[in-house]
Amino acid sequence: MAEPRAADVLGRVTLVTGSEEFLNERTVVGVRAAVRKHDAEAEFSEAQGNDLTLATLGELAAPSLFSTTRCVVVRGLENLPDESVAGLLDYCAAPAEDIALVLVHGGGQKGSGVLTKLRKVGAVNEVKSQAVKGVEFTRFVVSEVRGHGSRLDDDAADFLVQAIGQDLRSLAAAAHQLVNDYPGEALTVERVKRYFGGRAEAKSFAVADHAFFGRRAPALEELRWALDGGTPPVLITSAFAGGVRGLARYVSAPRGMREADLAREVGVPPWKLRTLRDQSRSWTPDGLGSAIRAIAQADADIKGAAHDAAYTLERLVLTVAGLREQRPGR
């Protein structure tokens, strides 16, 4: 969503829908900022959907002694009582011109009926947040950096996601930090590694990548460094699970696809196909099936049955590295 103007939100209703909490909150913050920029004395208030009645909405939207401009945020719209729906719709049909009303629905089917009715109201502007998955995390990071006036190449973006994980708030903060330290400069993978190369998730992916390439010694060395550095064992099995999923999708994808289409099919950025292509030359479908079972067993052991997590992970590294077979490349 582009940064809203006061004219976009005052006298109107901003309907925020979707399950991506960080993106929802970013929309709320943007509306508040637009109101504050328009009127530094504006007042701000919040309410929960399950507490909202026509009376409470009237109180929230009523002008005070200090300011006529207000921003009202109602969270948990999915919990709005049935008896309050008509009153809310009446207000939304003719919103007060100095009020910015924000309605936040957290996703799911609950409360979908009121969403359907709100979408038919002319003064309602809906902002949807879709769940971010797979390659979209890399795109999110690239977009964040671009929004701050800098550039991030694909290798650096993917490494940042591996290092930070898939929490949008943490990724946005990391992107902001990098841009502040290298204003206006391209952010290379070397610069990203300088800041985040020691993060636990990055170590986990290094272990998995070496194992899928059959590099036993480097994989075991990275594993020891990761565990000694406090990396939770479950992050390592998670990295293995992600690696085998990518390989399985690549191996089973139809041949002859364009690179961009193949990347979408596999769920990775196009440049990541190089790694999968190189790894896949030594994997058969049967080998991948065995690797999936070994990873699932190791994950179950780590989460409850195993007394020695280090031994379980060492065995996983050796098992996965040993499952490779030479086969023709794609």
C-alpha cells in the first residue's frame, strides 16, 4: 500500500483484512501518520470488535474539546457482535468527515458476512494482506530495501532471509539497518554476511547445503560450529526439510520449462535454480524419498525421543550425504 494521504482516510473507512499481522499493522500506522501529518493535535483511540456497539462507536468518533480530527482503530472485527453490524454499516455509509476509521479483520471465515457488506459501501477502502510464502520473502526484502532508496541483489536477499528467518518484522528491521549503514549503495551478499552471517538460521542452511552436496566433512564441521554457537537443533532439521522440499520440487518439475516458470513451480528465485540444478545431478527420486524419511525421523527424535541431539544430527548429515547417487543432470 502506498503511503496514504489525509484525503484518502479522513471521512472514509479503511478496511484492513488478511492474516499477515505485520502488514496489517503497517497499514494502521500509515493511516495514523497521514492523520497526524494533517493535524498535529488529532486524537487517536482504539477499540476491540467484541466491545463495539453503536454507542461506543459514537463515543470514539465524537469530537473532543481539544480536536475535531480523530483516528479510530477497531481491531478484531471478526468478533463484532451481530447486533452491532447494522449500526457499523450505517456509520460507514456516511462517515464523519474529520474521522479516519480503521477496521482490522484478522483473516479467516469468522465475520466474513460483515466483510461482504462493508465491501459494498462506497466509503470503504479495503487493504488486503496476503500470507507471504516461499520466494515471496525474498521479494519482500528486495522491496523493503528499494523503498529505502537502496538496492539488494538476489543472492544477498536470499541470504538475509536464511539468516533472519521468515518473520516480516525482523526482515524489515534488518533491511532498514543495512540501508542506514550503506545509504544509497548496493547491498551485496558480502555486506549482508558481515552483519548477519553468524545468525543461527544461516548456519543451519550451511549444514544442510553441504550435506545435500555430499560434503560430509564441511557439513559436520558447520554442524559442530552451529551447535557450539547455540543453534537450536530444531532449526537444523528445519533447514534440511526446506532443502529436500526444494530438491523434490525441482526433480519432479516438468522438463523444458522456461527458467522463470520453473522457479515459480519450485517456489524459489530464478538464481536459486543453479544450486538445485547442481545438487539434483546426484539425487534420484528414491534417494530423495529416503532423505525425507530420514529428516522426518530426526526431527521427531529431536523433538522428544532423542537423548543426544548432536548424535542425531551427525547421523542425519551422514545419512543424507550418503544417499546421493550420480545421475544425468537436468
